[in-house]
Amino acid sequence: MRVSVFGATGSIGESTFDLLARRDDIQAVALTGGRNVARLAEQARSLGAEIAVTAHDDCYAALKEALAGSGVEAAAGTQALIDAADRPADWVMSAIVGAAGLAPGFRALAQGATLALANKESLVTAGPLMMAEAARHDARILPVDSEHSAVFQALVGEDTGAVERVIIPASGGPFRDWSLERLEHATLAEAMTHPNWSMGQRITIDSASLFNKALELIETREFFGFEPDQIEAVIHPQSIIHALVGFRDGALMAHLGAPDMRHAIGYALNWPDRAKLPVARLDLAAIGALQFEAPDPVRFPALRLARAVMEMRGHAGAAFNAAKEVALDEFIAGRLRYLDMARLVERTIDQLLTDSCLTAPVTTLETVQAMDQMAREAARTLVLRMA
Ligand code: NAD
Ligand code: MG
């Protein structure tokens, strides 16, 4: 099987690498990364990839040197990275973080590859476009976000018309019990400690603010086509249940597993088969109890914003995600307080709402990227006023 991994050096990328390295039927095509060229080169050598691509032009020399004598081609820059998605592959992992992951995944669909989609931003910003592109090229998108993989698995053999609702659990993150007053002063270090999952920095902070869950609700709508009122979030601190699907006969099918992304990645890698995977088996007696609680929309406004975006559709997802990325950058840089991230996103959407393009249907990648840029500029201007 010919395989490419976009975002190979990240958290999902490393878990994917781990699974690929255990197999002897893998022909690695393209691996991509950022500034960690030493690790990218190591991965590319180990899997015998055709090409390794760093997103940064100024990292080219270092990557080339790290690959010297390996036979692996080196390339750098955004365009080289997107072009790598044209190289014929059967299975492509989309695990770049943020809106930057959209273009390579889109191109991988155009060559008919099966796209294992960890990059939730692709569906949030350009859901209808991604789904149409997959259909047009007879390519398949397999969800890798754990919740969406769980829903996908619960739907095997089912009629989606019989689905009443989908419940997406959220751990509630490190701030689950914090008061609104305390949240005003939440720090970066505090937001960086996820109770159950080990992930990249950005998604870890998004998990604390529930912006990650907000993206996932939108992702659920776009991937499975359920209506917003069929999609619920519930706080489930143990992160043992990854999603539940409720059918019209009242049955609720839950997917349980250890919090290890190698399950969802491995499911997508082996689909439609179930292969043996190196993930921990649950000891239910040791876990003892599973808790659930309703999410508080006041302390976690991201969920409320997600509902509005799901209703608006069109380019609202692209604007929402871009404003959220700016808010996150500003929070990481110490220029925006924790709760101001949601305020900034809400103000950006409100401002762009006066522009009719926000709810215009998504038909091309270019309009999505234009909205992304417009929302980033609007958010950056608003930040200055909020400081
Ligand atoms: P990460 O930050 O650990 O890794 C991101 C990868 O993308 C790295 O290889 C990095 O070099 C590369 N990258 C970053 N910015 C880039 C850019 N502008 N252009 C090209 N490459 C760039 O992120 P992660 O936690 O592995 O998450 C990756 C994606 O998977 C995200 O969309 C995230 O929401 C999603 N996801 C992650 C997890 C998880 O457990 N980590 C779970 C579900 C979904
Ligand atoms: Mg998830």
C-alpha cells in the first residue's frame, strides 16, 4: 500500500508513523513536517519514503543535509507540500494542524486516494467542497478524529435515516469545574494540561476552551450530514466513550476505548478490516464508573458559537476557524486573555455577518481561502481594540 503522511512529525503524525513502521507492506510516498527536519528525515529514512517536504523554505538546506545519501528527495515550501499530494498514493493521512491542512487533503482526493482525515479544519472550513470532491473522484474520506471514527463505526451496517441523534463527548478539559471568575485569569500553562489525551499544543488548548469540541460538532454535521439539532455534546471526564449514536427505536450505541489515537488511525488504515492494534484494552472494573454532565454554555461559549456556525453554514465555518486560530495565536503569545478568545471569535463573526459572503454556499477552495484571510484580518484588527 502506497502511503503519504501530511504532518508526519506531529502528535497524530507520530502515532501514524508508529503503526506504519510495524507493517511490512507499506511503500511510503511523501512525508511532510515543519521545522523539526531532523525527525522528518529520520522518519523518511526509516520508511524509505520517496520525498520529505518541510513547510518552511528556510529549512530546506537542513532537510537536504539530513537526507544526504538516503535516496529520499527533499523539498520545501507551501507549494511543494501541496504538490506532494499529487504523488500517487492509496492512503493519505491528513494531520497538519489548522487551515493549512485543507489544500493538501483536497489535492489528495483529486487523485482518488483514501483520505484519513485528522485535520478537522478541512471539514469545518470546506465541508461541502471536500465531500463533493471525494464523490467526484470516487475517493473516500475516513474520519480519524476519535469521536468521528466512533460515530462512523457505530453506523456500520445501519441506515443513517434511522439515526435520531449523535452525542459527542468532551472531557471538559482542565477547566471543567472552574468558575467564570477563575476562568478570566486562566493561564497558558493551565490550558496546556489535558487530563486524558496527549496531543499537539494547539488542540490541547482548544480542548481546554472546548473550541476543539466546537470544531467537532461542525465536523459531525459536515461529514455525516446530520442536522444541528441532532448533534449534542456531553461532558464525560473519563474520555472512555468516544461517541454515541441514538436510533429511532431508542437504542444508543456507544463506542468505548482507551484514549489512544492509534485506534482511530489504525481503523482508518485497515478499513474495512479490523486489524490487531497495539492499544491498551479497557479494564472496566478498574475504571469503575463513567460520568456525564451537561456542558455549561456560559463558561464554555465555544459550543454556543458552534451552534450558530452550524446553522449559518456557507463560509461561516472558515471564518469561525480562522478567527479561532488568530485568537489562539494571541493567547499563546500572551496578548489575549483566555475568555477573550471566545469574545474575539464572536465579534469577528458578528462583524463579517454584515457581509453577505459569510453565508454564501461554498463552491471553490479560493472563496474559502479568501474568507479565511478576511476573517484573520478582521480578528487581528479587533484584537488591537480589545487590548
Ligand atoms: P501537532 O501540532 O502535533 O502537529 C502538526 C503537524 O503539522 C506537524 O507535523 C507540523 O510540522 C505540521 N504543521 C504545522 N503547521 C503547519 C503549516 N502551516 N503547514 C504545514 N505543516 C504544518 O498537531 P496534532 O495534535 O497532531 O493535530 C493535527 C491535526 O489532527 C489537527 O487538525 C487536530 O485537530 C487533529 N486531531 C488531533 C488529535 C490528537 O490527538 N493530537 C486528535 C484528533 C484530531
Ligand atoms: Mg476529537
